[in-house]
Amino acid sequence: MQRPVVGHWRKILLLVYSLPLFSYATLADHMNVQLIAPQYITHGSTAILLCNHTVTDDLLHKIEFMKGEKRIFQYIKERNPPYIPDKPVYIDGAKMEFSKNGTTIKLHNVRYEASGIYCCEVTMTTPIYTASADPVQMKVIFPQSENPRITFKKSVYVVGESLEANCSSSPAHPVPYITWFINGEEVDIALVTHYPHTSYHKNHLMFATAKLKVEVSALHAGQNGHLEISCQATIPAFPTHHEQFADIKKKTVSVQIIPAPDVTSSAAILIRELTLSTILCILSAMHEFIP
Ligand SMILES: *[C@@H]1O[C@H](CO)[C@@H](O)[C@H](O)[C@H]1NC(C)=O
Ligand SMILES: *[C@@H]1O[C@H](CO)[C@@H](O)[C@H](O)[C@H]1NC(C)=O
Ligand SMILES: *[C@@H]1O[C@H](CO)[C@@H](O)[C@H](O)[C@H]1NC(C)=O
């Protein structure tokens, strides 16, 4: 007879005990850690890496930054001082500085060696729980200083002729990727020859050269009789998921197109007319003999 009542109390006790656990678990579930860092950073500049998290200050235990497998910075709130290292230091390829609350590190004067995969982790106290951010691959680049250069043998072409032009990027790191456009449309890769990169004496810079070879057709010449060719040099070769390039330089030149003298077609018409009149001639002659 008493059993249902005991069962009832058990349920209530269970509920009371699990309530704080449940809310801590929810806190952990909703713990969000995100590393905000640049994918591309210019050689010599400052990269800011923010470990953005949702742990409130009273529950925060630890924040750590990693580069690859290596821990480069650690913040433990209860420790004195909370930071390791506890002052700005040189890590591979940069001078590292940190914010007071441990959420941000700054990498000053970045060199190529600072490129790598960065990550951060946050640990909360109750319940003890650690969450990692998605790693960010950061690349130190040396952008192009100038627009690419387009060279070609002549600037006037007759329809049917082959147009050949070279484009060279200015030196950069990594080597820029060249894309050709005709009248604003990307050129079929079959018409483009990429030459091996050329090294430049300092800062591991390289420049790219690519040749465009296309037979000029009447379609190429717009209403003004000009064809526009553009060369775009980018780092990286293709845009990232944000549809952006870290570095982009472009050069456009205009070449004049002269229509081909209409020799073949006028000759064809002449022959056709000749044939027709010959047949008519024969027909009328036959008509005279066969009434
Ligand atoms: C940090 O995260 C919060 C939410 O989790 C977001 O609202 C905020 O914009 C983020 N900060 C930055 C700098 O992206
Ligand atoms: C921590 O410090 C950084 C830089 O000083 C600041 O941008 C950020 O808002 C601070 N975050 C918190 C949670 O106090
Ligand atoms: C383009 O560059 C290649 C390789 O340097 C060279 O052989 C070729 O003559 C150049 N063509 C033009 C049109 O400048």
C-alpha cells in the first residue's frame, strides 16, 4: 500500500539531485569555443588570434593556444601569474604577446615560419570540461607589389591570325597563379601555357609567367573592333570559401582587330553566279533546239 508513495518521493529526490547536474551538463553542451584568426597574413605584419568562448568568468579555468602539436600559450586563472610564458617571447617566426584575460594572442612581425595550424582550448571548472575550437590554417604571404605585365609581339591583328601574349606577375610568396580573360570571360585552359616559376633573389619570392595563344575570330572583336585581354594574378590560385583572394592583381590591355578581306566568300558568290548563268545559258540554248 505504501509503495506508490515511496516511489513518488524517489522520483522527486532524483529530480532534485539531478537538477544541478543537468544544468552543468547543459552549460558544457552550450560551451562554444571558436578561434578567430586570419587564414592569410602579410609577412612582417601582426596576426591577432582570438579564442572566442562562452564560458563565464566565474566558471573559467584554463585557456590554451596550440600551434600544430605544440602548446604556445597557457592561461590558468588561479595561477599567479596566470600566463605561461609570462612575458612576450619569440616563438617560431613571430614575437608573441597576450591579452590580460588570456583570450587573445598577437603575433608581431610574422615570418614564413609562423605559418601553420593554430588551435585553442578552453576548460571550465564545474563540471570539469574542455572544448576545442576548429583549427585554423594560417599562411604568411608576401603579396605582389605591382600589377602583372602583359607583353605581346604586336597590337593589331587580322581575323584568323594567332594572337600570342605573355603575362608575368610581380614577385610574391607563394607564387601567384595566372588566369587569362578575353573580353571579361575566363579563357579555356587549353589556350594557356604555364611556364615554370622564376625565383627572385630575396624573401623567397617567385613570379609566374603564362602564355595565351588564341586564333583571333570575328566574334572576338566587339562593336568597336577591339579585343580586351586581361591577366589576373592571385594568391591562392582559387578563392577560399569566402570567395576571396588573399592577394589579387589584374592588368587589362586592348588590341585592335581588323576584319579579314572578304576574299573567299566573294569568290564563292562569283562562282555560284557563274554556274547559274551557265546553266541558264545551256537551258535556253536547249530550248531553241527542242521547242
Ligand atoms: C564571439 O562569439 C559570440 C557568440 O558566441 C559572437 O556573438 C561574437 O560575435 C564573437 N566575436 C567575434 C569577434 O567574432
Ligand atoms: C579579453 O581581452 C580582449 C583584448 O584585451 C578583449 O577584446 C576581450 O573582449 C576580452 N574578453 C573578455 C571575455 O573579457
Ligand atoms: C613568352 O615567353 C616565352 C618564354 O619566356 C618565350 O619563349 C616567348 O617568345 C614569349 N612570347 C611572347 C609573345 O612574348
